[in-house]
Amino acid sequence: MTMPTSTGLLRLAFDGFDQARARLGECLSAHGASADAVAIPATETIYWACVLDEQLTSDGGYKTVRGKAKGDVMRGARWVRNRATHALPLTVERTGGLSLPIQVPITIEPVVVRWLRADRLPPEPPKYVDAAGRTAYDKTFAERPASDPVEDIAQWFANEHGRPGSRLHGM
């Protein structure tokens, strides 16, 4: 068996992210999509984003850029990926719509699937506490519509593709 090249692995990870992102969009477009249904492509999208991020960390330039505030979306992604992988929590919830009891005046919020706040997810095991990751997650994911941080990640990778010396240039 021939192993894929480094560029081939990056392409695989990027394609995985892009395809999962498309599935997330399709799921969110479906009328009445439950949080359970959205959690699957949302978590898959974050998984592939983290795979790509981890492949890129061997590039010192990438690590430098990711270490700045704009890299918070990737730190937040890694934190929630770890929570989803190790604790199996539902990381999103459906909000809005009509709920009981009905009070006057009636306000109907749009139905949106949002990422949960970190304090609503299971805590990390003590030896794996990542305070910076948790803070980045709350800043870039928590209480936002499920697709918003994913689109921020897509923009992050688009910016990385344009960075001189980026390993994404070979794709």
C-alpha cells in the first residue's frame, strides 16, 4: 500500500472539512432539523477542521499566526472537538420558536441551532483542563448559530491558503 504524500493528507483533511460543512448546511436548511441531527455534521466538521489544523502545526509560520487572537476559532474548535470526542455531549441545542407557557405579548424567536456555552458541557478531566481553549470556545462558538463558527473556520483556512509559505499552497 502506498501512503499518501503530505499534500495528499492535507487535501484529504480539507475535503473532509468541506464535505462535512456542506452536510451541515444541508441539515440546517432542513425545516425542523433537531439538535441531534445537526450535532452529527457539526461535530464532523469540527473534527476535520482539527485534523487539518494539526497537520498544519508543523509549519512555524502557521503556529505563529494561530497563536494570535485570530487563531481563537481554532483553539475553540480543538476544545469542543475534545469535549465531543471524550465526553460525547450534545454540543448544540435548538432555540427559539414557540414555547409554553405563552405570555402576552407573544414574541416568536426564529428557530436556530446554537453551540452550547462551555459551562453547559461536561467538565474536562482534571489532567486535561485547557482553560485557554475553553475561553476561546466561549468567545468564538458559544451561543452562536451552528454554522457561524464553521464559516469562521472556513475563512481561517482561506486566509491560511493565501499566506506566503503556507503548506496549503500545494493543494
